[in-house]
Amino acid sequence: MMLNSPARIKENVRSRKWDWHGYLFILPVLAVLAFLDFYPLAFGIYYSLTDFSLAHIFNYKYIGARNYLFILNGNIPPLAVLVWQTFEWSLGSIILMSSFGFLLALLMNQPGLRGTRFYRTIYLFPWAYPAFITVLIWKGLLDYNLGFINKFLGIFGIAKIYWFGLPSTSMLSLILVNLWLSFPYYTFVYTASLQSVPRELYDSARMDGYGTFGSVRKVALPLLKRQIAFVTIFGFIFTWNNFYVPFLLTNGSPGTSTFILITYTYYEATNSLPNWAMASAYAMISVLIMLAVVAVVNRFTKMMSVIY
Amino acid sequence: MDTTQGGSPTPPKNRLTLIIAIAVVVVVVASGIGLALYYSGSSHKTTSTGASKVTITVWDSSASGGESTAFNNSLAAFEAKYTNVTVVVTRGVAVGSSNFATDATSHKAPNVYRDSSDNAGALYSAGLVVNLSNYLGTSFTSNFTTGTINDWTLNGALYGVPVNTNGIALYYNKNLVPNAPTTINQMIQDAKNVTAMGKGYLGLPYAIGATWGYRFAAWYPAFGGELFNSSGYPMLNSSHDISAMNFVWNWSKTYGINTVGLSSMSDEQAYFEAGKSAFMLDGPWDQSTYQKALGNNLSVCAIPYDSQTGKWPMPLWGSIGYMVSNSAASGANASQIWASVQFVKSMTNFLTQVSLFQNAGDFPSLTSVGTYISAHPGVDPLVSGWVAQEQHAQKFPNIPQMAYYWSAFHIGATNLEQNSSSVTPTDAMNQIEAYIISELKANNVPYESAQSSFGPGIAQLVLIGELTESTTFARVV
Amino acid sequence: MTDNIEATGNQDTLETIIESGNTHYRRMRVVKRLITHVFLILIAIYAIFPIYYVVINSLSAGISLASVSVSSLLPLPTKLSFQNYTGLFRFQHGALLNIWLPNTLFYAGSATILGLALALSAGLALSRFRIPGKKVILYMMLILSTFPFVIMIIPMYDMFSSLSLTNSYAGLIIPYSAGAVIFSVWLIKNYVDGIPLDFEESAQIDGYSRTQALFRILLPMTKPVLIMAMLLSFFGPYTDYAFINIMVTNGSLWNMAMGLYAYSQVSSQTINYGQFSAFAVVMGLPIFLIFLIFQKYLVSGFSISTYK
């Protein structure tokens, strides 16, 4: 067959001629996404425009944007509070996790440091252990009366801390638990990217008279700027939708001070008088805000360019 | 690359890939459609078989091991008696009223479900539960205490059969308080005396901001208040209910017998079990825990009355029971509903309730079992305290709007506790009222016409809600 | 990639050559190293403590949250006991070993295989084939990844219910296999983008078809990223609670997370903390071992393919 002459093949591959086989390969994934994402999503949007709830379980009907209007003016907790708490949770978490992970990676990336393999294995622990369980462990550790942390602080004469008892501290406690769960991931990612910076660049920065952190600032940060932005933004999206940590630790209490959009959505759909329409509306609002954030961030970081 | 391996010409292989791919897609699509068709038809097939063999599904939410033992024994007795009925039991975490509702959306709810009377009331209002008045006459219901039957009656319909009854009373530590207080003032004084014993002692710890108002509800009647009026409208910001909040708030604010910032009910229990607090407001389900900690020093009495007004605090006196889902919720046919009713009767009969009392300490809903217990006082030495409390109890509201009280109370009480410099008990009660109304609106209640599937209680609320909405919201915003 | 750290650890860098002989610098360096190690050790304690805490609690007889104290956390041989473990394995007639563990492994295992097959074919195709509308597909997948699962859950329940997929193995495995598919497609696509076309070219010159070249030549080269994707698709189903709780009421279909919840919820006020800890250890151990074994691939998988 003439088709198989080396020159033709080379040309064929390089030119990436259109080939319908490509669709065959992506068809299964598209089918699964249609079945499990698009169909439920379309119904979710529809439900958010109805009064589908326990009170109207079999006779729900289209009511237009009434759910959204109600959420926008009048529901308690107010939407602004929920959105603020969601930002508090996701921004607070991501800033803390990302910077802690980066600093730790810097510390471990010093030339000639011994024992990095040992440290790295230890730091794997929080990431390697299922979060579903470690969150429950932290819940016990931070209990006000019986928790070990307060007992331990008591030895040094430090008064017991209301980790999850006060609105002012409970969100911070959630973020701290999340830091423990997630810093290994960021440390690993940043370690990998710091290692991709050639060692000679550091050395020449040293020769120019920069100290350890000076050379990081001069050499590593400019090179890794885009990677850091990328990891941080995806971490932000992930934290925004992170369900288990706030759900298992406080599920909104005290009051509504630790509800974020996703846990509040779950609460609306699963309390003893479930309102699935409202839950869908809250989920849609969460998605819309998320997409707006991604669009804005993309203007500045061009993170979507990973696609090409 | 290895040249010896793949020398064969490519087109045939290409065609093979194509054929396989098309075959896979066709098979997947066809089997999907086939499956859907098969099962959409099958639900009709199974229901049309005769009444000779019946299968019913049951969700059992028995909490403790003792309750499960009693359930299993009664189940065995039922299966021995009705050999043509097969019972499929589901237990555990997935058993809850929200899962019941989710399953009902696709007509897959269980035939028989066990829950508290208030959750069941919401399910009945939603049109998911059989009105048992058509199956069980007064000759059956008259065997039960009036209170428990009231708990399971909404708009004249009996929507379930009670299996037990419960509420809270006042536990006290006889080592610190030798005699039960007979008036509210004496209770406060006893608590003050215990607090005065020194560091670590606290007379009456109550984690107001960390709880959901179940136990708190006892105080509204002591000041002449109520949760909902007879039309089902929330009364939480009435002057009576505000007085109740003022009173409890003073425990920490004025009397010093409580402290601000307890993070959960287990913090209260830690005081009581360590012998550091005089009183504990709690139900019979924790009695064995306290007995273990305090031994013979543990006693229980009715929450004392106000000697000036003569009014009694009245705890919510609720009930767990069994309900039968209608065909809309579970797809049940007439014989399945009949079998379910027989099952419910069997699970609430004399032997079951005696077994529940002996194994799990559950108080009975049958008058005859109450008599039996009084005749056998050895099983529970504290039973007289509970009987005394039952004389001063309020009906556990079973209208759907009750479901919003819990979160509302939690939000208001937390706000009061955390921001006490700027928030007064009056503000907190206004907030609780506003939250309930907000939730009722969010669930489209005020927008519905009177033909809503919810009962007339809500229909009236619609009118009131429309009238008061503007004034209420002006306060919140 | 991981071995890099060790390599730089032993190599004489420019810096050390320049600074050798200068005692002031050397002393400064020792102090700096010391401070670094103190920091790293403190973080190591922070990382490992909750795991240590739960392991020790699981080995202490009659422990409760209230009785946990500094001294109870010391590993004394006199009070070590396995009774929490024997109690756990006997719980509900051995439900853990007979039902929950096999179910969990079955869900996670089959979801991994299915999900990997889906992601692999799509990832390869998106990287190597010229597919009109590819950009749209990639954007769509990126946007879908920002959607919380909660939004899907009610419509999905109704759809699954009408297909009789609730309370069935298929109804769990299908969504589980789609759980990590978007992220896996991304990983694989980006990784393959980085592999030069030359390999396939020469394979096609040797007579392989386009498809054969993809699967016989390219596939073995993607091992690190495949393992990464495999781990990710395994974890979701392994620790799922929120989804299975809604889809399944039949106790014989429960996974370990449901078991753990039932187990600690049976009497929420008087939870047996020792047995909870034993459950936490048993459930976490397999995941943890898998992580340790594959940690090499985690770092390399991230460094190459999360971003370019």
C-alpha cells in the first residue's frame, strides 16, 4: 500500500489530519458526562425554577425565578452572609495552604539538606489518610471539654479554647483542620516545581550576592509564577466545593456561622422538610459565582491557556 | 522500534476497530433502552399478583441495642403469625425522613417507617402517609394514652401508631440536692448553693447557644406562652415567650448558675456525671449513662412550677411510632397496605412495649403497659419521677412548620449568647420568629392557595403570613 | 524526579566550594541548618500526631474521649490490647469483613478500571487526534469540574430510580467511575502532549496503524500519570459517604464509610472511642499503604502534567 510509505506517514502524523477515530475515543466519556452530568444538571436548573419540595412532592410546578428572588431578598441566613462565609472558607484555606506548602517546599529544597526523604514520607501522612476519617479524628481532638488539644494546652495553663463553639473561632478552626489535611499536596506540588528550576540559576543568583530568600525571589518566583497561580486557582475551586470538612466538623453551627454554599445546599435538600427546589437554586448560585470568579481570574492569569 | 512485530497491512485492522466500536455503542444504547423499558413495565407486573403472597418493606430506626432486641422478637412473632407476609427490614444510617422523602419522589418509599411524631406529621401533610383512622377504630386507639394518640393525630386523622412516649424531666444529684425542688425559685436557689461550693461547680449548666430548643420549649408554658397558636402561626416573639428567654438567660447573666459558651450538650453532661452540677435537663434515653456515673445519688423529678403564677413548665412530650406509606409514596397495593397495618399493630402491641421497657427503658404508649410497669417498679426505680412529669407536658406540635423551629432557635440563641453586649433576649426571640416565617416563605407556603397539599393549618397561615410579613421583615432588616 | 532530591543532597554545589574554609559562613550554615531541622521536625509532629493519636487509642482498652490524656497517649506495653479490634471484627456478625470491606474494594476497584479506560481513550485522543471542537470539549470539562456533586444528586436519584439502579451495584459503580474522570482526562492529555510525536511516527513507519501506535507505543510511556489517575479514581469511592447514603438503603450494599457512621452513630452520646479508632485504623491503612508504595509516581505525575 502506498499509504504506508514513510514519507506519507510522517506527513500524515505531523499535519494531524482530521480523523473521525478521534470521536470514537472520546465518545464514551462524552456519553458518561451526558448521562451523569448534563441530564441531572438540566433537571437541576429546571427544579430550581419549580416549587419541588416535600410540601409539593408530587404536584410541583414551574414558578419562574421566585426561588432566586426569595434567596436574593429575604431568606435567612442572607445570601451575602453565605457567600461571604464561602469566600472566607475557600480564600482563607487556599492562602494558608498554598503559602505554607510553598515555604515548606523551599525549606526542603535547600541544597545539601539531609533527611528530606524522611520528612517527605512523614508529610505524606495527612494526605494519605482518608480525609473522611481524619476529619472525625480532629473533631474529637478539638472538642471543648474532652478534646486532647484543650487538655494539652491546659498543662501550660492556657485556658480552654472554644474551637467550634463560637462563631468567631469556628471558621478559623475549620480552616486550620483543612490546612492539616491539604498542606502535603501543596508541598509535593511545589517541591516538584522547585526541582524543575535548574540549580545553576540559584548558584548564579548567589554569586550576584543574593541570600537564600533573595535568590528564591529573583529566580524561582518569576519562573514559577504561572504554576503557582494555576495550583492556587484550582485549589480554590476545589476548596469552594469541598464538602466533607465543613459538613462533618460543624455542619453550619454554631448558628449558621460555618455554613458555606455547598453545605447549605445539602442542608436544604436533606433536612426533615426537604426543599429540593431551593437546594437546586442555591447550587446554581454557587456555580454561577464560581464561574464568574474563574472568568475574572482568567483575565489576569490566562490560566485557561493550559487548554491549548 | 521493533520492526519484526507489526508488519501486517493496516486497513483490515482499521475496519475491525470501526466494527467493534460501532458494536459497542449499539449494545450499550440498546441495553440501556431495553433495561429502561423492562423496568418501567415491571412495577405494574409485581403489584397485580393476588393477595396470597405479600412482601412489605420496613425501615427500622431503632436506636439502641435494647430496642433492636425488642424489634427482632416482635418481628419473629409477626412472621410466625402471618406466614404469607414477607418482611424486608432496612436498618441504620440511611433511615431518615429526608431519605424517605427522596425515595417517595420516585414512589419507592418503604411500606412501613418508624420515626418521631413530628417528622411523621410533616410526611403526612405532604400526602405520603396513610390515614389509619380508616383502618383502626376507636376500639383500638382507646387502648393508648390520650397524649400519645394526640401526638399522632393531625386534623382529625390518625397517621401512625405510637410505640412509646418520651420527654425531658429534671435529673438531680441527691448528693448535692437532697430533696427535689418543689418551686422554680427553690430550683434556682439549690443551683446557686451548688455553684457557691467553689471552683468547678456549676448549679444548672445549659448550653443554650449550642442546642436546638427542644429542652428549652418546656419554659414557654411556664410563662403562659406557646410555640404555635391554634392556627399554626409561630408565637415565638410573644411577650410570654420573651419572658421565658429572659428567665433562662438570667441563669448565666444574673444568677451565675449557668455559664456562657458551653459548646454542646455533652459539656453539660460532663458536669453532671462528674458530680459538679446539681441538675440536668434530659430525657430517659440517657438515664443509664447517669446511673453508671452517679449510682444511687441519681434521681429525677418533674420540673417544678412557678409558685407565684401557678404555671408549670411543660416539656414537649413526644412519641415514636410506626406509619404506613400510601401508594403514591411507595407504590403499595391494597394487600400491601393491609399487611403493613397488621405489622404496625403487631409492633406496638402489649408484649412489644413491655419488652421495649425492659430492654431499652422506653416508656409505653399503651395504658395497660403503664399499669403493668407501675405494678413492677423494680425495673426502673425512677419511674415515679417520669410519671409526675408526664402530668405536666405539652403536645409535641406535629404541624409541618414545627420543623423550622429547631434551626430558628439555634440561630437566635447562638446570636444571643455570642453577641450578648448588643443582642437582648427580645431581639433573639424576634429573630427566631423571623427565621421561621422566612423558612415558611422559602418553602412557598405563603404563596400557595388553600388547595395546597398541606393541611388547613397552613392555609390559614398563608393569610396571616401575608398580613404580618411586612412588619416582621421590617424588624429583621 | 524524586531521586533528584537525594542527588542534589550529596552533590558538592558551587556554594559549598566557595564557602569552604570560611568558618564564619560555615557556622552560619550550621545554625541555619539546625533551625531548618527544628522547623521540619515540628511540622512532622504536627503531620503525624493525629494518626499516632488514633493508632494508640485503638490499642488502649476501655478508652473514651473523656479519658484520653497525655499519659494515656504514651505507648506503654502494659495497657496495650487488641480488644477494640476483636470487638470491631465481631460487630454486627462480622459485617466489616463480610460486607463493608469487600463492597468498598469492589466499588473502588471496578470504578478505577472503568474510569481509567474512559479517561485513557479520551485523554489520548484529545492529545493526538485533530478533533474539530476539541477546545469546546476541553472548556466544557473544565467548567463541569467546578460543579458541586450536590447539584446532581436529586435528579440523579430520580433518574437512577426509574432505571432501577438505586440499591444496586451498577448504580454505584457507574457514577463512581465517572467521579475522577475529568481530572484524569486532563492529566493524561497534558502528559501525552509532552511526549514527542517521533515515537509514534517510527512505529507507523514500522507498519503499526495509528490506533495500534497509540496503544502499543504511547500507552506504556504514560505509566506515571496512569498510576496517578488510578489513585485518584480509587480514593473517591473508597471514602464516599454522601452519595451512597442517598442511593442505597440496603445494608448489604454498604461501604466502610457507611459502616463507620452507623457504628459511631449507634449511640452518639456514648461513642466507644477505642472501637471508633480501631475502625479508623482499619479503614485508613490500605489507602495509606497504597500511597506510600506509589509516592514516587505522585510527585512525578504532578510535576509533569498538572501544568506545562
